[in-house]
Amino acid sequence: MRVVIQRVSHASVTIDGRCKSAIGKGMLILVGIEEADETEDIDWLCKKIVNLRIFDDENGVMNKSIIDTSGDILVISQFTLHASTKKGNRPSYIKAAKPDISIPLYEQFCKKLSSSLNKEIGTGEFGADMKVELLNDGPVTICMDTKNKE
């Protein structure tokens, strides 16, 4: 699994002109799923995400987690995170999992993240044409990949 985490002042996702989810201060998470992903990837990512210290403390130092700040999370599925641009100019998405694999993993990821945060999270709609708006705070943007745990 591959994620891009953005610390935001607010974020929302609109589908067909209707706001599906909106959050205040917290994280917008784009998640890409590949064929080899499984429950262990979800567990590792969720633990990392909720404990990631990217929010300022009283001294302006990034020392607090999303749990410490009672922040919100919005998760958007993003198969293009697995784009390969090695050959030619048209990205290949061959590494991205097909819907029969990715949808259950996406739903499991969202459920586990919500449980780990101990509150509901916002979501997009898998496979929909989504309009995502955000105000990146910092900016702070973190990339993580369960196949390359750096």
C-alpha cells in the first residue's frame, strides 16, 4: 500500500456536485492499493498514521499525533499512486490492484483507521470521479509505502 498524507486545515470531497465528506483540521490521506497488499499492510499503516507526530505542540514543534490533537481524517482511494512512468509518456497502472482486490482492502483500511482513531473518518467513493479540495497546512506532506518502510 502506498499513501500520501497531507496535514490540512480543512479538506472535502465532492462527487456529482454533492459533498460526500468534509473535515476540519487533520489529515487528507490518498491511498493506492496493489495486488500484493494484505491485512498486515493495513495494520502497519494504520499504526504509523495515527501515531505520526506531524502536528505542532504549544512550542510550534511537530510533536503531536492526530490522536493527541483529536483531528479528523479524510481517506481517498487513488490508484494513480502506483503509476509507472518508466516507459514512454503514458503512465502504466499495471501495479494497481483490480477492484475485486482493492475495494475490500480500501474498506478494511478505512474501518481499521476509524477504529484506531476512535472516531468516524471521512471517505471518498471508490472508483468515482471525485473533486478533492484541501488547504495544505505547512505544507506538510508525507509519503509512505508498506513495501519500502522508510
